[in-house]
Amino acid sequence: MSRQIPRYQFVTDVVVAAAFTLIATLTTLATLTTLVPWRGVGSLLPDESLTILVAVALTLVFGVALALRRRAPGIAVSVAWAAAFLQMAGGLPPLPGNIAIFGILYTTAAYGTRFVFWVGFASSLAGGLLITVYLLAPLLLAGSWSLESVVGSYLAVGITTFAAAVFALLLSWTVGALARTAMRARANRAAQELAEAETAAEQERVRIARDMHDVVAHSLAVVIAQADGARYAAEPAVATAALGTISTTARSALADVRMLLTQLRHAQAPGPQPRLADLEALYAQVRAAGIDLRVDVDPAPQGAQPASVELAVYRILQEALTNALRHGRAPVELTLAWRADRVDLSVRNPTDAPARADPVRGHGLIGMRERAHLVGGTLEAGATHGAFVVRAQIPIVETS
């Protein structure tokens, strides 16, 4: 019947319950004279001292129930009912500790199981009825009454008392039910966002699988053609050159195949394979849209680069520039640094978005991060100091 909650929440509940119990106990002791009229009218307590002792003990019980309200709502409402029955059996008046019932009813609706949820609802109705009977019973026992007086004044008072008690108890339960609905809505929204993120990542893996299929297929086609040429070549020099081409191509293909260790198994139709030479066309498209794009490449790439690295760089820049077109303002600053062991890139554009480091929403950002991770790199994106910045670091895999 208990539920797991963070330690700080349980500690907070205990501290709040302790403070409530202390205040309720002091208030009870300060108003002991209110207990006197109740003694002798159906009371099972022989003297005032014992009445005071039982009142303080019941206040402590209500405090324990209040401390358990979020950790174990079912136990808390059971303890509160037991204390209420003891209170009525002892002929005690309403106590300050009874206020804890409102907090307990709230948690039965907000955090309880389905059974506890409806127990809290039934408790609100039954509690209102018991409160009405218990408050009117001393009046009926103390005075003379007739059928006409019961049907008249006592019935009107009883209905009013019942309506007020049920309203107060059900109000606490209803607020808890609304909180329960809000928490479930947040949980459903979080689950939906997680599902959307996983779907976006899966879609990006599909596209990466298609690109990598093109890389490997092209490399193996070169290897096969060169091997056939070397086999039929009459001159040793031609065979040596062909075998060198095979070696270089095979090593490059091996480096690309290592990027498939994530077990991307989606069959896709062949598609175009972007390379570094296609970046100029991408820049031209952005500038044609009216964006002031400033490109800085330093140092420039030296020689051929692994196809997987070129693909990752192109796709990340493509998505980053697309985001800049949609959400940013000019100028857009793009920097590329082709170092011996890695590629450093960044895209920066002014934005009015509030500062938020490394946002997780947006399929584009998810795709860029997935693209960087699958080639062993890292990517960070976020708004800072009036600009949205995408930074990525892509390692260059050695082919030797």
C-alpha cells in the first residue's frame, strides 16, 4: 500500500506533520474548556484529565497519518478513520488535529491507487454524514424534543451541517483529483515527447543507413573493378597501381563499415551521396534565400576525407542552416576547421529565443545529434547571449 517517493518529499512531509502536530496540540491544550460541555453527554471518559490525554493522543495519531499521506495514502486514510472513530467513541468535540483529514483526502485522490481513490470519495460522503450525526447528537440528548422539532429546526440544521461538511471534504478530494489528472497529463505528454524523439532518431538512422549503403556499395564496386583489371593486366606496373587502389579503397570502406556497428538494418532505396563538393551548392541555396551567410574554412581539408565524415559534416551543416533559415536572423556565421584528427564546425545566428543549453526538442536537433554520435562525434546546440549556436566535433577515422 506504500509508494516510492523521493527522500526529500518524505522528509518534508514528516517535518510539516511534526509542525502541524505541535501547533494542534498547543491549540488543544489552550482550549481545554471547550471539552467540558462534551463530557457527561454520552462520554465514555470518566474525568477531564483523561479527556485531555486522549485528545492529545488523537492529535498525535492524526499527525502520523498526515506524515504518511503521500508515502502511503491508503494507510493514512485508514489511520485517520481509526482516530475519528476513537474520537467519537470518547465523546470528544472537534479537535484542531481533525484539519489533517483535508490533506489526507487530497492525497488519496492525487496519489492513491484506483481503490484508494474511490475510498477517499466514499470517505468524504460518509464523513459528512458522521460529522452531522455526531454534532447533532449532544443537542438531541441534552434537550427535550418532539417529532415536530426534529422535523423542523433539527432537520434544517442537520441538512445544512451535512451540506457544509460534505462540501469541505469533497473540495479537498476534488482538488486532489484535479492534481491527479494534471500529473497524468504531464506524464502522457512526456511519454509522447519521448516517443517522438525515438521516432525521429529512428528516421535519422534510416537515412544514415541509406547513405552508408551508398558509401559501401560504391567502394566495393571500385574494388571489384580494380581487381578485375589487375587480374587481366599484362604489365606489372598496371597491376601494382590497381592493387594500390584496391588497398586504399578497401581501407576507406572498412572505416565506413565500422560506422554501421549500431546495427542499422533498414533496407532503403539508393539515394544521392552528398560530398564536400556539394557544400558550395548548399551555401548558394542559403544565400539565394536572402540570408547573409559568412563561411570561414580554416584550415581547409587536405586530400580525400572518409566518406562517412563528409556525409556527417554535410548533413549537420544542412540541418543547422535550415534551422537558421526558419528561426534565426542574419548574419549566419559558419566556421569549419579540418584538423589532422577531427573536424570542428559551428553555425551561429542571432535569435530571440531564451537561453537554454542543449535543447532536446525538435526533430532536426535530434537528427544532428544522432548523425554526430554515429560517427563517434559530439554535438551541442542551444541559445546563449542572443544567438543560437550549433557546435560539433567529428573525428577523422584513420584508414591505415
